[in-house]
Amino acid sequence: MIDFKRSIATLAVALVGAVALTSPSAAADNTPNRPTHARSRSVTAPDRATVTEGQVKEVAPGGVITYPSVTSCLTVTVRLRDGGLVGAHASLFQVPGELRSDEILAALKHLVGNRPVTAIQVKGAVGAWHPSYFVKAIESYGEEEQPPYPARPEPEGLATAVSQGLELPRRLVTVEDVPDGDQIAS
């Protein structure tokens, strides 16, 4: 009976270990290219990236980020001290399978980690955005709720929302209303 209990216990330990090694969260934790907050720079960032609505990506120092078709969107480009860029393309409405506007700053903050930041540039359809969209996305409101709509452009409010969402000084953030089209950050 003791051998049977030992066999069961050994099997249980093996199963728990196998589940831990194959669970999505464990797999994500073991991904070699996953950014961490402690590292000083990305070793694997590409030289070029296209960041579409709801995405966050990084390029190596001297690299270029292209944000295609910025119409009702905002882009947030974080300039790192080493010359690298981390960019987010925030969409008013969630693109299926991508991040919502209230998730984008947390993802951007995570990818930047603790690396030194020299500037944060917010560009796009400033007049279409209420600062609260970075806290609660438009599609998060229920049928009985009315999301806030901007009565006028609020660049200062957007700068403050981005600063708070990234937990970086407000003085680093600039906001610029730009016409429709592709944006390039280099």
C-alpha cells in the first residue's frame, strides 16, 4: 500500500510539473524574446517595424517605426536613451485580436520596462480622443452608459493621461495633432 501511495504521489508531482511547464503563462515566462523590466535594452529588436491599430512594438537604436493609416487613432512613441523606439498605435475602437485603448499604455509600459526614456510623442487625431479612453475604452461602456466625447481637442489631458499610464514624468510628453495618413518615427 505504501508503494502504491508513493507511485500516486510521484505521478501527481510529475503531472503538476508537466502542467507548469506547458501552461500558457509558464510558456510566456520562458519566451526568450519577452521583455523584462530589468534589462537595459532589447537585444532582439528589429531595425524596422510596422505598428498597426492595437499593437505595441519596438525597434533597435536607429530603427524606424511606421504607423499606417492613422485617421482616428493616436500613436505613442517612446524614445529610449539608447536611441531605440517603442511604439503603440491606439485605436478608438478595438481591432479584433488586438489591444483596446485602455490596454495599450500598460502594454507599452511593460515593453519599455525600466529603461531610461528621453521623450514620449503622442500624435494623431487629437480632437477625436477623450483622455479617459486610455482608462476605459469606448467599447467598455454598457448600453445604458454614455461614453464621454471630446467637445474640443484636449492635448494637455491626453499628455497627462499618457504620462500617468506610463508612470513617467509629464514633462517628457508632447502631443501633436497631425493630418490623416501614415506616420513615421525614426
